[in-house]
Amino acid sequence: METIKSGKSNPMRKEKVLIIILNNLVGFLKNNIGKYAMLIALGLIIIFFQIRTEGRLLLPMNVTNLILQNGYVLILAIGMVLCILSGGNIDLSVGAVCAFIGGVTGTLIVNMKMDMVSAIIIALLIGAAIGAWQGFWIAYVRIPSFIVTLAGMLIFRGLNTYWLKGLTLSPFPKKFQQISAGFIPDIFSGFELDLNVTALMAGFVIALIYTGLQIKKRLDRKKQNLKCPMIFLFVIKLMLVVAVIMGFSYLLAQHKGIPIVLVIIGTLILIYHFFTLKTVPGRYIYAMGGNEKAAKLSGINTNKVLFLTYVNMGVLASIAGIVFTSRLNAASPQAGVNFELDAIAACFIGGASAYGGVGTVVGAIIGALVMGVLNNGMSISNVDSAIQMAVKGFVLLMAVAFDVLSKKKLSQ
Amino acid sequence: MKDLKASGLDAPSFYLPGDFNMNKNILEMKNITKVFPGVKALNNVNFHVVSGEIHALVGENGAGKSTLMNVLSGIYSHGQYTGEIIFQGKECIFKDIKDSEKMGIVIIHQELAMVPYLSIGENIFLGNERAKAGIINWDSTHVESEKFLKRVGLKEDTHTLIKDIGVGKQQLVEIAKALSKNVKLLILDEPTAALNEEDSENLLKLLMEMKKDGITSILISHKLNEVLKVADSVTVLCDGSTIETLKKGDSLISEDRIIKGMVGRELVDRYPKHVSKKGEVYFEVKDWNVYHPFIDGKKIIKDVNIKVHRGEIVGISGLMGSGRTEFALSVFGKAYGRNISGSILKEGKKLQIKNIRHAIKNGLAYVTEDRKTAGLILMQDIKNNISLPSLDKVSKQNVISENEEIKVAENYRKNLNIKSPSVFQKVCNLSGGNQQKVVLGKWIFSDPDVLILDEPTRGIDVGAKYEIYTIINNLADQGKSIIFISSELPEVLGVCDRIYVMNEGRIVGELDRKDASQESIMKCIIRYS
């Protein structure tokens, strides 16, 4: 890459700089088309529906609803992407586990009047136990995950329906409902403004932290004499991300502020993003999915890694179950149907490889958002729900086809 | 070495390919050249087979035997190689294996290609079903397969599943299958490698009988005693070129003669000069026995005892399938086999190694013979591959320091001369030699005391080989004990200070560098096979 010195601004020089910048931009896009394709697609889908719904898609209320309605998919997608990374394994039981956990919390809170915190802790432990059960069969007995979790889907759905005797448990106390319906209270509410200042402030702080971290990373890499993208690309990327964060928090601020679900999801994304990219166990999951034999011969206990991946999935499924039960304000035998399919689709749309070893948590989140925006956009524009399903199926196929074809092209 | 070569190849009375009476040749392969990326597998090979004979094709691993047969059977289609194939007087252009089978050329691979859960009858007519309009006639399938089974002398119900009969019988079914295709030229790639004495004997008899029926066969085999027993002619391949063709009745035909042809190549300076600074005995494996992981009671490694000094490079030589890899893997944290018994000692102290993690912690490293499927994570970059077994060295509380990782990888990229723009390059984009250096780097970073290298130069070019030998010598000079496994004899002789010869799971010889020659190693192997 050529470095551009800030010389005197004569017209010839400006043109040259412009050409270099353009070339760089084109090269950058070419090299990173796979990486950013889904993000671009998400942007296009948002623009498309924004126009189609005459601006209603991005109304503050609808943006908030997007988060509230799709929170459970986002949580499940995080766990699912780890399963897929570990070697193309999937978990078909997560929908049933969500319902089962709903049944558990319903029984504990509604019937037995247990306090919320204890009930949630018990629910999470049961989720871990379910994960351990399935993980045992998958990792140690080596029954394909598809079969184990298909069995799990039937087992936990059946047990839950039996437990609830086919009835719906409701209502839950207000406090429990707040998990999905509540917002972070506005500590700056004294102002005579129709805005949630806390949300805006939070957005601002997050944008500031992000900028700081990015600059630090860049300086670190510079210090080590490692290659960095050109400064203007860096700035453009930074500005875009900051704009999205600020725009998003502004939209939230116009409605009721930051939903509690968003805090839960945001925390989970941060933790798992860090976990997958920066920690040793995270690296083990990628290594195992990339080549289990090589991972084993490098001294990695792949059985244990696979087992723990499923325990983790159980815990996340139970978090999703709690969030969903709270939103429904009911524990129902019918809850969570097809959740697993949404979560799996989100991962693949987000660029995970069906064979394992490739994919990211952020990718899965983007995939889940694509599905979510499609859901909401089509609902707002009154598309028949049957057609909605067909469209989602088509998008999944096209997203994966694009991924496969672009990789083929790269390898040639 | 040199005098052997001179006495062998310059002898006037051996047969030169090409001056055959053309009418008698069922097959003539002329000037066949086949290039793989980076390697010339076949270089102007001429190969002629007389109608109605059993023609043996011999050579070391990697000499090009299988490649030549793959060219002949259409697995490498016309255009992927250069040269001419003339079969029964006509030039042949095969697009795939179907084309060659239509002409009556059938190849039986070392790895049998049968479906275990289908019956004998179904397998015989697989891809060639007795069917009308797509509907299979089961009666004629079984009646006809019965006929072919009789011809190969196999008494089995044609409804028996393939998985329920032994390898020897499976081999016969393969031949029956070939007969069902109206075979004129049958190619057998190491047909007796997996068979016991009796089954091998039967198979060879069958070949002789088929010869009476006018079926020509090409027999690829390492077992020279078999070759001498049944073959009418023997062609020796070495490094992708035809060395010579010997005929039965020729006074020169003998095991020694063939061995010379197989290994008698010019030894230029392909190995860096190295004098080992041998220390005390450092690593020992005693009374090592290993059983097959799935087949009950099958012993794979039998009473193996080896020891390695500090700073010494010890070779384990032997043909493919002699148990070298299984031995190495079983020592490396019981990564292979069942009911492993014996002891591992380091500096005279017994090591308790239950799994690979323990092995690595105890200073062992194993560089696999198959870097693509077992050594590397191809879709990941150099940095991730190098740090994988030793992530604890670049992390604190399980959090990886990426900068530290990059520094380490960068260090190995420079020192091992890995040709790549950066450590962020995915290893699938590197050449074989550079991939191998990444694998070496990965294990050197784990800082082992004992390094087991399994075929570390397989499939890489001569230049990269030299570099890897140099790396190995440096490691020995640092006082590490090196176990060097290779099926290439010149390499073992060029690199190792001492050589164990392994065959069928046993150590069948131990030779010092100064006593060892290619002939003496080959003789050790053949004496016990």
C-alpha cells in the first residue's frame, strides 16, 4: 500500500490521492466482500422495507419492538453458532427446551410462588443439566447431534406438555414480566424533553468506548509494524459504526429508552464475542471444527470441548426460555415452536460454515437481525404470514448460496 | 553404493523396453509423463505388457507405480498426462474409468472398493446391474455371480454381505467382479498386502489359472518373493522413470537384482552434512505392545524396544503399513490402539502418559505423516496453527494475547523460512513444503525433548526437503532426541545416526549408520515378510 503524505494541495495531487483512495476502496471491498456482505445485505433490506412501509419500519416504536420480539432468536443464535463452529453440529431441541424452561419457571413462580431470582437460578441450572445430558450423548457416545437433539426436541416438548397438562400457566408477577417488557429507567428524566436521555447517553458512551478501543488497537498494531488498513478506511468504518450506534440509541430514546432485553443481549454478545476470539477455549472450538483430528493431536480434549459447548447451549436456551416466557407472560406447551430453525438459519445467514470451524458470534447476530427485519418489515407491510415463511426460506438459501459461490471463486 | 549401480545398470544383457514384437504386446504405454503441482510423478515412462503374461511392476513408495496405473485405467483422463496408450493395437483415449473398463482394463485398488452392507452378488454387478429398464433381475444377478464365484474358487452364498467375509475373500470377490466385466487386462495394486500367507498363496494360484484363460495381469507388489514366483516379466520403476524390464528365464532376475534397480539411484549431495553430538540415553520405549482399536485380538505392534540418545537422530525405516505410524501414535499419548502395554522412560524415569496432553507436557511431540488431515487446520492462518498445542504460552488466565501470538509466529516464519507474506496467511494457500514447516514450527514451539517426525518430507520438493533436514539437524544439535520415520531409504540413510527397521509391527533390524545400506535395510524387511 502506498502511503500518502499530506503535501501541498495542488489539483494534480488531489486527483492522484482520489484515485489511490478509490482503488483502495475497491480493493478493500473485493477482499472483504464475504466479510461484509451480510452487513450490506442487512442494510439493503432495512432500506427496502423502510421505503416499502413508507418509513414505518424505523419508527422508534417498531425498532424497539424489533428487539423485544426477536430477543430470544438472538440469544439462541449465540449458542447455536458455537455448536455449529464445533464441527457443523446443530441443536434441534432449543425450542422445546425454551418451552420446558417456561414450564419450570411457571411452576416455580406462578404455582409455588417462589421468588424470581431463585427461580431463574434453578431454571439456568436445569438448562445446564439438559445441555449436559445432550452433550454426553453427542460428545462421549458420539451419536450425531442431529439425532440426539431431535430426540431432545421430542423429549422436552413431551415432558413439558405432560407437566403443564396441556394448560397455560399465567399470569406471572409484574417483576418477572419486566425482563422482557421493562426499560432502563431514565435517570435524566427531569429535563423537559420528549427524549430518553439515558439511552442517548448510553449510546454516546458506547460509541466513545468503541472508538477508543479501535484507536488503541490500531496504534498497537502500528507499534508492532503490522499492516493496517489505510487511515481513511479506518475513519470511514469508525464513523459508520458510531453513526449506527448513535442513530440506534436516538431511535430508542424517542420511544421508551433501553429495553432490559437489549442489555441482556448486549452483554451476552460482548461476552461471547470476546470468548470466541480471545480465549483459549474459544480457540479450541474453532480448532476442533476446523480439523478435529489435528486438534486432538495437538492435545485438545475435543470430547470435553464438544460437551461443554452443549452445556452452554442448554444455559443459553434457558435464558431465551425465560425471556420468551416473560414476554408471553405465560408458560405454554406450545411455546418455542420453530425457534431452533430461526436460530440455525440466523447462523448460516451470518456466514457460519455447515461443516464447522468458520463463523462468528457477530455474524450470527447479523443473521438473526436479517431474519428479524424481514419478519417485522413484512408484518408491517401486511404480507401474508405463509408468504413470510417462504420468503425467509428463500433468503436463507440465497445467503448460503452466495457464501458458497463466493468462496469457490476465491479458491480458484 | 556406486559400484552396485555400475554393475547393475551397465550390464549389457537386460531387456530394453521397445524392441518387442509389436503384435505380441497387449499394452504399450509410450513416453508417459504426468506432472502434479510441484512434482513430476512420471517422467517419460515406457511400459509394455505382452499378451497373456503376468507382468510385475515394482518400485519404492512414490516411485510412480500407482500413478502409472491410474493413467492406464483412465482415473487421470486423457489430457492430464502426456504420452500414448496403445491397447490391443489401438490408441486409447480414456475420459474416465468407465472407458477403460469397456475395453477390458480393470483395476483393483489396494483399498478395496466395495460396499460393505451390500451382498456379494450386488457388489459384483455394482454399476453394471443385471437390469432391464432400470428394474434389477435378482435371479440372474445371483445365478451369474455364482458362476463368477466358481471361477475364482470362492464358496460363499452370493447373498452374504461383504462385511461378513474376510479380506482374502473380498479380494476374490473383486476379481470375480472384474471377470464379470469381461476383463482382458487385470491390474492388481498390492493385492496381498492385507492378506495372510494362505490367502496370498490362493490369490497367486488364481492369477496363474487366469493366465491360462488368456487374461493378462499387471501385479504391483512389494513382496519380491511373490513377484519372482508368478511374474513372467518385471518392470522396475524408480523416481517416476522406468529403470528396466527383466524377463523370466533371464539369468539376471533375482531379488538382489530387483532391489538394486529399485533403490540404485545416484546419490548426490541431497543431505546436509551433519555430525551428531550424541549424549547419554535419553528416551526409551520398552516392550511396547499395541492391539488394533477395532479388531479384537489383532496385535499391531509386537514387543518393540527402542532407545534414543540425547542429540541423536534415530530412523525407523519400513514400508507403508509396517506399523511405524501406529507405533509412533501409540507412544504419543495413546493416540492409537487398545490394550497398550509397555513402558516409556525419559532419563531413566518412567513416564505416566495417559493422553496426548500428558505426552506434550512430558516433552513429546509428534509430527504427523499426513499434514493436511491430521497436522493442520487448513482454513486457519499460520499464527493459529503454530500456537495451537501451546496456547498456554501465549495466554494469561485463558485469554490469548494476540500480539504475543503474532510475535511467536512471526519468529518461526522467519527462522524456518516459511514463504508467506504474513502470519495471517491461511495455511491452505501455502505449498506443501511451507505447510510442513508450519507443522514443524508448531511442534518446535511446544518445546519438546523428544520429537517424533513421521514422513516429514512426504510430497515436498527437493529444496524444501533440504531445508527440513537442516532444521532437524539443528534440533538435534540443541540436544533434542529425534525419531525420524520414513519409507524413503536414501533419506533414512542420509539423515539418521542409527536405524531401526520395522516390518509387520516388529523391529526386524537395528543398523548403525556406517553399516547401513539400502540393500541391508531391504533385506531386513524381505527376510521377515
